[in-house]
Amino acid sequence: MEEIAEKLPDEDFQPTKREQILELYESGTRDIAEIARQVRARPSYIIEVLHRGGHIGCHFDIYEITDAERNLYARYFRTVLDLKDMAAARESVERINRLYNYFERLGDRMGQHHACVVALTGKNRARWSGKPEESEVFSAWLASH
């Protein structure tokens, strides 16, 4: 009788990022930012992998901006908007711009999009609060992005 040689795992085998993401999620890591850090991938890619793998639904909503974290990006922008006066509005736009540039360096289009949504929210809140000058600060930034 012929013995079947047991195949040993290839020592050079490296799981793909997709496999690493799915393994982390299935082992209990649910924080997208933590998975992104460990795998060194964009959060938008992680969300795509998890969605395609049937682990998360289409409910991931990049447009939500509330104090409750509805998505990964909300934590970066939690305290960014301040409309009390022109100085505060300018500082808000500077912070949005820094985050936009950060996500641009990462190649994370969803993060950049969220920065634009936050700026649009600031523009609209200022406008409807009777603060046209503060609204214009956000409008100018949006026009340049």
C-alpha cells in the first residue's frame, strides 16, 4: 500500500489582504479602523471585502453626521464643526482640509468624500442659522475641492 505524503504548508505562504480581513472579522474584530490598521488597507476596501463576503449589509452610510458614530469616518470629524463666529468657521474648515488631505494621501476616496459632506453640512447649518459669512467660508472650501 502506497503512503500518501502529507503536504506541509508552504512557509512562504502569505494570506492575501482579503483573506486577512475576513479572518479578522470572523474571529471577532468588528472595528473597521482596527482591521484597517492591522491589514494596512483603506477602510473603504475593508468595507467592500466585508460587504462582498456577506458580513455587512449595504447599511454603511457615509452621509450620516451625528454625534453617534454611524460610520468609520464620523470619529475623525466628531468635533470639527463650530459655527459660533468667523474664527471658529475658519478653524473648522482648516480641520476639514487637514483631514481631507490625510485621506487623499491614503488614497481613501470615502474619507475625502466624508470631508466634503461635513463641509457641506457646515455650509448649510451656517446658512440656515442666519450666518451667511460663516456659510461662505465653507462654500469657498467646497468650491476648491
